[in-house]
Amino acid sequence: MSFSKISIKRFRCFEELSLDLSPGVNFFYGANGSGKTSILESIFIFSSGKSFKSSNISSLINFKFDNFNLKAFDSERGYIAEIKKDINKPISVQLNNSKITTSKLIREFPCSPIHNNTFSFADASPDFRRKLLDRSIFIADDGFSSSWFSFYRSLKQRNSLLKKGATTQISAWNDAFIKEGNAISALRANFFKLTLLEFNNFLDLLKPSNVFNFFNDINISFFAGWDADSNLQETLEKNFQIDTNRKTTTKGPHKADIKFLINNIDARQLLSRGEQKFFSILWSCSQHEVLKKHYDLRPTLIIDDIKSELDDRVFQLFIDLLKYNENQVIFSCIDDHFSSKIEPEFNDFKKFHVEQLG
């Protein structure tokens, strides 16, 4: 499930570009504005039909044209994915010349993206952390999406009734809220447990505590969105008056979070930007490992602009981390940090100077 070749036409700064990729480590380097992120962004679109930089897919069309065309090839399976976007039409997604949904695409070409927003994972909003967790579970478990959509539909209806003051009708939506809420919460808790296991395995392998002291003291826990001493039904009953007064559902899976504490203090208050970035990379790579080891998937790992805010010691930890990855990796930074002595340490290492590709 790796990309052996991609073709980019009329996308961002590129009018036309074709790249043969390695099934191992692919490294893109070049100055800011040269198109590194755009290449990684195009690859991520094959996994989602979306950009990790912009919510407006039409903005990705090269300014000289009114459409873009992307093709990805998986030579191992003989698969061809094609994505087209005309400025005034919805995005078109095809796999082997047949139209498919983006939800099917994400399972055919799974990717784990790590980018500028992900680098502040610990400092991000709970909503952002939930989305990253849910995206991985969506790839891993076929049943998650139906429970997720059913839960959020019941949440929307429940909140609508609370806003109208029509509280006598709420019980009709509570059953679905509780049933589907428990289902997605169980899947989240299990995926979190597996991620924490892989995270601790990385700590044993890399020994980052030799660089960062906080790894000895950090405590990571999953918060379901309500108090652990009550079940979801009891929580709704206890908070009914509060929900009525606030006109919204105050507790439940929509409030779930992953919490990071160092000596019982929120990690955001203690970690530097460089520390946060490496921690975020390590946590995201741990989620990536779960997909690989526990769900028998082979997702591509995409990491954009890896070197900024990391000193040489921390960057070396990242290099060591790459050595344990057996799937395709595609990452970028401004400068070429890989000498001819380092390259042979990696599986099928391939390097691209982006300024010479356009």
C-alpha cells in the first residue's frame, strides 16, 4: 500500500511533475517556497481527498489554470488512483478507472500525516486531538464510521432540542447517544491503549530521556468525556439540569481528550516548542505503529518540515526513529541533512532536491 509513482499536474506551484518513489524512505529538501510541502500535500490527498493545509480544495489549483489532476500508482497491487478538481465542480476520485468515495480511498492508501498543526499536538485543542485519534480509528476499524456518524447525529438533535427548550423530546435521542457513544468511546480507549504501548516501546528503543528529562515524568491518559465513576447513562441523568440551563450537552464522547501531565501539571505549561514538537512526532508515530502492527495495515508516514525548531541532538533522535520504520516514509526539510554515510542506514533511501524538480 505504498506509492511507487505520482504524477502532479497544475497543482500549487507545479504545472507538471512526475516522481518515482521508494517503498522505503523518501526525503525532499529545498528552500522555502520551492514546493516541498505541495508534494507531500498531493500525496496526502490520495489518502483523504483533502489537504492538510487548506479547507478550500479549489485553492490548490495552479493560478494559471482552472483544474488540477493527480495520479498515484501502486505497482505492487497494480492500482491507479486519480483525483481531479475543476474550479467549479466537486472533486472527482477514481480507483482503477472506477469512481469511489474518499472513505474508501483512505483505506486503500492510508497515510499518517505529521505537519505544522500536528507538531503542537500537546498544546492543541481537545477537538484537534480527537480528530487525529478518530482518523486513525476510521482507517483501522470498518465499524467506527457508522457509530461515529450516528453518535454525532444524535448529539446534534439533542443540542437542537436543548436550545429550543423542548426537553420532553430529548429521551428519544438519548438511547442512540448512549449506545453509539459507548461504542466509539470503547474503540478510542482501545486505540489509545495500543498507542501508549507503542509509545513506551519507542521510549525503550530511543531512550530520549538522555536528551529530554520530561520523558521520565510524563503521564498520558485517555479521558472519555465524562467522569470515570459514572457510566454514560448516569452522566446524562446527572447533568440533565445543567444541560438544560446551558442549552447544550456538557459531557459525553464529544468532550473526549488525551491528557498529558508532568508531575500533575499540564504539559503545555512546561514544554518548550522543540520539546513539544518531538513529543508530538513520537506520539503520532506511535499511532502509526498501531495501524501497522495491530491492524495489519501499511500506511505511508508523511512528515513535513521536520528540522525546524529541532536542534542536532533532537534531530538525531528522529533519524534513529526512522530506522525502526518498515513502511514508506515521505518527509521534508529545508536543508540536506543526509550525507552519503547516513543514507545506507535506511531501507531504500531516496533523496530529491525540489528546486531541481519544477
